[in-house]
Amino acid sequence: MIGFEDLCFNCAVVLRPDKMRGDSLLNAASDNAMNGYQRIHRLLEGKPVDRIPVVPIFMAWSAEYAGFTYRRFQLDHRVMAECVLRTQERFGFDQISVISDPYRETHDYGARIEYRDHGVGKMIEPLMASPADVRKLRRMKIEETTRMLDRAKGVEPLARARKGELSILGWLEGPMAEFATLCTTEAALVFALTEPEFFNDACAVIVDNAIEWGRAQIEAGADMIGVGDAAASLLSPQLYRDLVLPWEKKLFSAIHAAGAPVRLHICGNVNHIVEDMAASGADAIDVDWMVDLPRTRRLIGPDIALFGQFDPSAVLRWGTPQAVAAHARKNIAEGGAKFGLMPGCEVPPQTPEANIEAFCPCEGCLIADALARPH
């Protein structure tokens, strides 16, 4: 008898017949159509592409769509891979990823996490409450971890299914984001101001481990690494430059040396630090909906890709397909030549499928002409 694992977890993805392979609908119209992998990497290299890459972040929505709880999506790489592949097949976007939740690294450092069937989990108590607690952090090979090893294993079925066809995005928490998760965000902001040595001592371990764990994902088949450093948006420009930027530079340089470009994701309002973010060495920078996109393009210049940016809540979750299309067209017009389209952050659970169709290269797309603009 064929088991569920054999059927679903080895990339024999079961799809609704009327919704299969959305990516073929726009791409088949051109004899010179590129695939998602080619499209994204040519964009990063500054080469012409056949259309604008579409690069949304899916997590809980994918679990919901594929019929799994978010808890299972987070804790079982086979479930995550199935959900990711089904979602991509439905909407035809160009990059798939192993982003799932902010607690993978934190779990492996020893924090106790409560995972929930619906909604983001929570840390039961902070792992670090004072500078003395930095000794709780240790450097680990990927084989010594649990959840980061699970993430690296999650890359493998994605690579077996679509490597060379789609870009496969690995994922790491950035230095400020991980420090904030280990301490709580409020405590981390206080420590950044009053105990910078504590921050640096912690980041020496956090970044060394991130380099190790990023390499493991690249070896498993990821062709790009995303780094989420959300808490950095809460820092002043001076604190970001003095504390966080040097560690991001070290991490990104090591990822480049391992053979992958970097996508930096700092959600929230980064208008005050976006020019400094460009100095990190990131190849692509995600910009959330409240960021001034034309100003950002002027500040960082033409060489770094920008991915963004319409509001994932007010526009995507609660708006109409027509509203999504209007905002997406505006983003495309303002993003410059090196631009990839996405909501400013994760696609929220319960977002209507028609709203996602509106900006994705699939049946129901309302912006096919804008995506195909010459650039």
C-alpha cells in the first residue's frame, strides 16, 4: 500500500485540475520565456528578463491551503515542502522558500517554545535575561541542531522537485532579530543602548552559527539565502550602523563566499535606515508597504534589487483584486529596473485566492501587461 508520506512528501503533489501550473499561463505566451530561477538571477545580475519576478512570502497561508495546521508546517519539513510546492503550483510565482517562523534558531539555542495550530507560537521564557546569560549560547554544527537541521532537510525536496526551474530561498534570522527573540524585543532594545558588549558577544555566536546553517541550506540546494532582521527597524540609524550592520556584513559576505546571493528582509518602517541597509552587501532588499519606494530607489541606486511592497493586510487580505492590481501597478512603476513584486511581508492567512491571483502570473492575473513591461 502506498503511504501518505510516499504520496505527498516525495513531491508527487496532488493539485486541483483546474488550478495546475499557474506559471505556464503567462510564460507560455513567449517562445523566449524564462523560468523563475533564470528570471531572478538574471535580474540580480543586471541582465534583461522577460517579465518582473514575483516573489511573495507564504507561510501560514500555505499550510491552510494544503490542509495542514500551522504547527505541522513549522515542525515537519516534509509538510512544509508539500505546502510550499502546492502553493507555487497554484499561483506560479518565481521563488519558493523554507521560511516558516521566527523560532527555529531560538529553539536550537535551548529556549522553550509553545507551538500553536493557528498563529505564531510564543517563547515560554526568554533564554537571555542578562549579559551573563550569553554563556548559554554555543556554536553548533547543523547536525547538532533540531529545527535548523529540519529546515535544511526541507530544502532537499524543493530542490528535487524544482531546482533549476524556480529559485529556492533558504532562510536565517539576522543578528538583531535573533538577539531580540532570545531576550524579548523590549529587553534587546534596552541592551542595545546600555550593554552593547552583550549584543556583540551574543552576535559573535549567532552569526557564526548562521554562517554554518546557511551553508548547510546552500549545500542542500538553496540558491539564495533570505535573512530576516525585523527588530533592526526599531533602532536609530546610528545604532543600526554601529551595532547591526557590521554583523550583517560578516554574515552576507560568508553567504556570498558559499555561492549564494542574499535577500535582506527587515519588515516595518525602514525609511530611516534603508540607505544603510544597502551597505550591508545584500543583493536584494525587501521593502514593506510603509517605505517610500521612489525615495528608496534614489537612495540605494540602480544596482541593488528591491522587492515589494503593497500592504499585505489592508490591500491584500482585506482589499479587492482590483485594489491589489492597482497597488501592484504603482509599485512596478516606482521600483526601477531591478524590481521584484511581492506584498510588503507575508501573505496573511485567509487571504482570498482571487486577491493573490491578481498579482501572480497565473489564471486570474490582473497585471500581466505590467509584469511583462520591457526592462
